[in-house]
Amino acid sequence: MARILLLHDSEPDYQTARAAGAVAARPGAFGVETRTIGKGGTHGSTVAAAWRLRGVVREFDLVHALGGRSLAAAALAGFGRVVHSLAAFPTRRQVRWLRAIANYRDLRVVCPTSTMHRALVTAGLAENRCHLVRPGVDFSRVRARRDAALRAALGFAESDYVLLAPGETTRASGHDQAAWTASILHVLDPKLRLLLWGRGPQAGAVATFGDKARQPGLMTFAERRLGRRVEFEELLGVADMAVVAATGPVATLPIATCMAAGLPIAATVTPTVAELLEDRHTALMTQPGVPRLLARRILDLRDDAQLRWKLTDAARTEAYEFYPQTKFVEEMRRVYERALAGART
């Protein structure tokens, strides 16, 4: 039985956490061991991980490094076969790093979107070493029913209309645009309010915007409000609509999860978002970076019950067809098999 080492940050992003958890829970014919890097993890730092892993390289047939720190540790430790899942759309510098590693390691890169796959191949990575594997929704975690108790704990009244900005707050997520959009709507109707998870490197900047807007009821950060860790799926039962205001390549799993939960979705059109959503088929969409237009789409969707039903039904159907976690695990197993066989095609 081939042995695989899963290596990721001790505090991974949502998409990475669900991917690693799915593979570890369904190892199939493989023996899977998980180790983490960072505070509270198996290894305290990238350097410590690389040093300690050098002694166990021969115990594993393959390492699956999820995220940049894990890839660096795996490469420095001397693993010959490496599968790498990118945690975010790579910069030019990161692409050069991938190409350098591929020169002396059997490296395969897992891309969650066609946009990323195309970018890496165009940048010079071998096409047969780049694998498109879309993330999978864990349907057992999806909460489609309204959670009145959690809504109340988050400070929402039954009459409030809660807009959820999915996933972590990053530069590409456009949560600042979602906040601006919500600010416009909140002036028109104070019952329209924005809910954010509260994780991500730009969460503080969006919170600062909220403070400057002088609209006390505008935004709620779930983890800050509750004073505890919150699973993203918990928020699905609180929201009335999802607002995807992305301005660049974002993680797609939070969007697919909202689709599976049957949340109406208003969104901006970017190449990545367009891989999941289609205007007037699964969402109402508009160009990115124009909050007033997005606000108009939100009002159109809120006020048309028949359109909401049509879009949410189509979105839920596509989520179950194209983004099941079982399909993700099966495709990852095929990547592992090809890596172990040394396949070049």
C-alpha cells in the first residue's frame, strides 16, 4: 500500500482545510498521514518541518503539499514525488518557484479552476503536470434551513435581510466592494445588513471601512461577534442571500457551498466566478468594481420570488452535479496514481 503524506498549514484556509480533510477521511487504497506547519502544528515552522521530514522521506511514496509553506518544506526535505495544491492564485514569483522545483522534483500541480490551470500552462509549466481538480462540497455540512437561534446570537432580527459575503476576506474577494454595496443598500433600507465570516488578511481593512461608514448596524463579523471559531457552513442558515463581489481570482469552494445551500446569489463577473455562475441561470451578475450596479442586482433578486426560486434551483442542481466531495476525492486519487506511476501523459 502506497503511503502519502498530507502537509499543510496548521491554520489553513477554508478550501485547503476541506480538501485535506476529505482526502484523509477517504484514503481508499492509500495510507495517508497528515502533518501540519505553524503555531500549534506538528512542525513549528517551514525550516523545522524541512529538517525533521528529511528523516522520514523514505517512509512515504508521495507528499501532497497544500499551500506554499508546505511545498517549500517538502522540496527542501528532499521528497522526490510532490503533488502541490495551490492555496491561492499564484504570483509571477510563485510561478517561477514552481518551475524551478519542477526542474529537480517530480512535481504535479493541482489547480482548482480552469483559469488557474490555463495561467500555469501559459507560464511554462508542463500541461501533463498540471491537473484540474475542482474542490468538492461536503453536503453533510451544508445547512439549508434557517437557523433562528444563530441569527439572534449574531444580532439579527427576524425581519432583517442578511447578505453573506462568502469565504475569507482577501484582496481578490471584493469584500470591501460588498461592504460598499451594503452601505448603499443600508441607507435605503436599514434592514439590509452584511455578514462576514471574519477570517482572512483583509478582514481588518473591511472592519475599518465599516467604522468609518458610521452605520452601526451595517456589518457583522461572525467570529468576532460570537467570540468563538465558526465553521463557514454555519453561516448558511443565517443568510438570506450570498453576495460575491470578487474583483480577481478567488477560492471557489465558498461559492459552490452557497450554491448547494440554495442561497440566492448576486455576483460580479470575473473569469473565475464565471466558471461557477451564469447570469440569469444560477445568479444575477454584473461587472466588478461598481457597487451601485451590484446593489441594483441585489434588490432585483430580493424583490422577485419567482426569479429567486429559478436561480437557486439551478445553482443547487449544478453544485450537486459538478462539485460533490466524492468526485473531488476520486480525482485526487487519480492524480496520486499518476504521480506514483510516473505517468508523463
